[in-house]
Amino acid sequence: MNTGELTASVSAKSTKAAMAEASGQKLLDAAVHVIRSKGYSAARVEDICAEAGLTKGAFFHHFASKETKARHAPDSPWTPESAALYSQAVLQGAFILAKAKHGPKVAAD
């Protein structure tokens, strides 16, 4: 293999890696959008793929399942909006748990 072939091979691999990274990021962004609009339980892999403009094959190349995808979401970069929405979801979840444990009087305060 000469230098030109080696350079082309390295360039092709780095382009493929960049494309894979870009598709993974598209899926993360799409998942955030779909989950925000539909809720986690109602969000389907198909919805995330349609939002990202990618196939289910691409989704499962990056993530084994929707649950695996959800575990990767906190590792993605946070924008002020996504941090605020995450904080709001955590607070709402804590409130729901407190209400379930202590009854409707929690809501009165």
C-alpha cells in the first residue's frame, strides 16, 4: 500500500467515524425532542428515527434499546433548555412520589 492509498484509507475511516458520530448525535437530539413532546412511555423508536431522519437499523447500531438510549442521554451536551426541562421532570417526579407516599395533602402546601 503506497502513501496515497494509506491516506485515502485513513480518510475514509475518519469520515465514516464522523458520520457515525453525527448520526448518534441526531438520534440523541431526536430522542430528547420526541420524549419532551410525547413523554418517555409514549415515545417509540420509530418516532425517534423519523424525527432524526434515520432508519431503525441506525438506531440499533448505536443503542440496544430505547432504555439504553435513555441512559446515554445524560451524557449528551446540556443546553440551558434541556437542563431546565430535566430539572423540571425530576422535581415533578419527586412531587408525584411524595404525593403517592403521603397522600393528597402534599399538594395542598
